[in-house]
Amino acid sequence: MRKEIVVDKRRVFRPGRVAWVLVALVIGVVAAPQSDAQERLPASLTLEEALRAALRNNPGVQAARNDLQVADWNLNSAYGSWLPSASINSSVQWQGAGEQRFGSITAEQLGFQDQPSFLLSSYSAGLSFSMNGRTLMAPGQARRSRDATRAQIHSTEAALRLNVTRAYLEVLRQGEALTLAEQELERARINLRLAQGRQEVGSGNAIDVRQAEVNVGRAEITLLQARTGVETSRIRLLQQIGVDLDAQPTLATTFAVTEPEWTSGQLYQAAVGNNPDLQAMRAQEEAARYGVSMARSSYFPSVSLSAGWSGFTRQASSTAGQEAQAIAAGAARIQQCMTLNDLVSRLPNPPPLQNCSLLATPESALEAIRTENQTFPFNFTRQPPSVGMTVSIPVFQGLGRQRDLETARAQLNDNRFRIREQELALRADIQSSIALVRAAYESALIEERNQALADEQLRLAQERYRLGFSNFIDLVEAETVKARADRERIVAIFTYHDAVADLEAVVGMPLRNP
């Protein structure tokens, strides 16, 4: 027969309590890390809503998710390595006037004197493409690394869910402790009034009254400690969720203690497909397996292609030297022509003489020199384009490639061993967790029965003391038994819920409907 023990949230947080302890949970305006807008959680907060808020706001999870963006760009970069690289370069230069040296020879020795200053500019454009085994397989490796990153993020989120669930239960636990402390204080005050009443009618004594007053003081201390525990647990829950601490909604989820009906075989099969740590290890194993292929690809040949274009300009600050050389060349031609005419004129029948003046350097030639000099900065002289292809076949490069291959194989084997270890740990964790859940369930049933018996015992002790059939010590003992029974019941109930939360974390999926 299935029996349920319910923790009623209304007992944990009553509207009539002190305002600062209306704590089911204090959550205020939450500043979203990636947005200026503020998130406000509902006034009545369920566990599911708390989990969703934590996944949105917890800084640790957000930091882990940033790794996925890096992994995405690593994949894009790996595909980008398949594309050719392009570059464009340009330069501007000024060279002052003066004598230049070309190696061990000066410009003057080559016949160039009075060198002017120059303005120079150039450009070059190139394409290059290279492909080898690692480049070819890089996208696959990056994709598997991204899958491993995602699995690790899921593992981080699962750990956060467990922490939030525990913190949520702790708030309820402390709230129940607060309820018990209030009840103990009320019973201590009732006992004090009973002791005072018996003293007034002469059937009691001052010792009983003083003992009752001491018990009231102790109950007040217990209540103060319980309030502190509620406040502390509330703050820890808000810390896990990642929100501010100003608003005060109440916890809306009610947890029931139900008989566990799971089997270790069913839960193990579910854990194999859902446990986040195991999924992360499998993703790492896949990345390591591909890493072996990457290491083996270093034995493959590589191909490189390249193409380039370039041009330059060179403009002198003055063309006087070039013009003087052109004029001198014209004068030399005229002198040579006149010498030839003189020789020809001495022949018996000389032919017509040449008009040597036509050999003088014309003004158009000088203008052409000036025009050709006006090249800076964009009137480039193109150089011949170039295209090249290189095939490289690695023959022997020491033992580094084999070392990398063996290292990748060892890493793959390590991942396989860790997965096997995790699977064995899952079996052990599931079986031990189920045993703890069942023991906690049985304990909760026993403690519920003990509480009912303690209630009846305290009622009888109060009635006997009121009628004078027992002393105050018997009443205090009954009160002590009642307080212990109440606390042990709460401990048993939340031990059960903690055990179920741990079991859910191992399996990687919820097992109850809170």
C-alpha cells in the first residue's frame, strides 16, 4: 500500500508570522547579465520556476555557456582554413637627393650625377592556399570539441539543478523547524501558566514555576535560532538562483513522501542515456577518437598554391638630369652627322649631305621625359604576375609524428577507461541511493507514528499535571519527547527528499512530481 507524507508549505510560512520571516523565499528584481531589463520572479515561486530562473541568471552557468560561443568560432575558423588567404599591400616612400651606392659601385661611377630626390609607391596582391591532412580534418575535430563543450555545459546545469533543489528543500526544512520552535514556545508558555495556576491554588511550588520559566527562555532561544536558519537558507537559495534579495514571494511547491517503486535496472538504463557526467565523458571520447585520426594525418602530403600581382611608381623631384642627357645625346648625334658629311664631301661623286640639325633633341622628347616622370602615386608600372604550386611529401621528421599519434591513442584509451569507471560508479550510486531512499521512506513512516504517540503522551501528561496526578518533571519529560519526535519526523522527511534529489542527479532526470 502506498502512503504519502506531505510537507505543507502553509505550515512553513504562515501569513501571521513576523514580517521578516515571511520567507518562503525572498527574490527581487533580477538584473539580467546580458540585458538592461530586470526580471521579476512570481510572488508564489515553485521549484520548477526557481530552476528556470537559476538557469537564466546563475553566473557560473552563464560563464560555462560562454565556452560554447568560443567553440562555435573554433568550428568556423576550422572551415575558414579551407579557404584561400588573400592579402593586399601598399607602400609610399621618399628618397632624398644625393649620391647612391649600389653594392660597391656608386651612381657617379655608373654615370649618374646630381641625383634628385624621389617619390616611390608600390602595391602587391596575393592569394595563397594550403591543404594538408590536419587542415582537412580540422572541422571534424572542432565539431566534436564543440559537442564536448555542450555536454560539459549540460553537466554544469545539472549540478546547478541539484544545488537549487537542495537549497529549496533547505528553506522548507528551516521553515518547518521554525514552525516547531513556535509550537515549542507556545507549549512552554502553556506549561508556565499551568505551573503558576497550581502555585496559586497551593498544589504547586515555586521550583516548578522557575523551571517552566527556564523552559520558556530556552524555547525563545530555539525560536531565534530557527529564524536565523530560515534567513540563512533563503539567502543561500537566492545565491544559487543568482538574483537580488528584496522581494518576498512564498514557496509554492509541496513535496510528498511516497513509497519508492523504482528498480536499479530501470534507473541504470535511464542513467546511461541521461547522466550528464557520462554524456560529457562520451563526447570527450569521441573527440579523442577523432584526435587519433588527426595525429595520423601528419603522414599525409600537403599542397600549396600561390598567385601574386604587383606594381610600382618612381617619380623624381627634377628631370633636369634626364633632359640634359637627352640634349647631350642629340648634340652627339649632330657632331657625328657633321663628321660623316665631311668625309662624304671628299668623295669624287659625293651623295647629298644629311641635314644634321634634324638630329637635335626636339622639345617633344623633353616634354615626354617630363610626362613619363609624373607617375606618383597611382600611375603604376605593372610587374609580371606569378603563379606557383608546391607539393610536399613528408618522409622523415624524427619521431615526433609517431609520438603525437601514440599520445592521442593513449588519451583515447584513458577516456574509455574513465567511461567504464563512470558506468560502474553509476551502478553503485544508483543501488546505494535507492537503499537510502527506501530507508528514509520507512524512517519517515515510523517517525510519523512516533509523533502521533508523542502528541498523545504530552496531552495526557498536561492533563495529569493539571489535575495534580503527576509532578512537573513528568510534564517536562513529555514535552522533551514531543519536541524530539517532531524534530526527528522533519529530519526523516527531508532526509528522504534529499536522497531522492541525489538519486535524480545520478540518473539525470526527475523521478517525482513535486
